[in-house]
Amino acid sequence: MTHDQLSKNLYILQNNINTELQAKKFDIAKHREENGSGGDEVDVANSINDLNRIISDANKLKVKQRQIQAAIGRAEHGEYGLCIECGEQIPAGRLLSLPLALRCVDCESLQPYR
Ligand SMILES: [Zn+2]
């Protein structure tokens, strides 16, 4: 599998994430509507917890969406799959399992624990 073929996976990822994000936005809108109708305190508390969870999921998806966009940007400049530290090609196998990997295994291992 070439890096060119691998970069095509990014568009599939982008499509998936856009669909997921749309679904979350729909859930959030629905939740806000339902919250307007009241209910007892426990219902409201549960509903707020649900809503916060959906919003936090949506925000995680947005972060991922930005990472995918950045990777697509690199692909358009022919830089997808090049390690951002040492400039070496990241092996195809690594990109297959981690399409958004920015570093080769060697450079990744030198990163401080996050
Ligand atoms: Zn490297």
C-alpha cells in the first residue's frame, strides 16, 4: 500500500467524522428541545448529564476532525506520512493502524508522556 493510497483513507475518515458530528448536533438540538418540557428534578439532572456527555463527545469529534483536516492538508502538499520530527517516511503499516500518526515510532518514543 502506497502513501498515496493511504492518504485516500483520510477522506473516508473525514466523511465518517462529519456524519458522526452531524448526528451529535442533531442529538444536542433534540435534547435542548426536550429539556424545555420540564419533568422532575431527577429527570432534569439526568438529562443535563446526558447532554453534557453528548457535548463532550462532539467536542472530541471536532478535535479529530481538525486533525484529519490537517492530515489532508499535508497529503495535498505531498507530506502525508512523513514524520514531522525527522522527515522520514512513516511505515505504511503504522499509518494503516494510526492514519493520523505524525511521527515515526522512534520519534514518538522520544515524546514526553501526555
Ligand atoms: Zn521520525
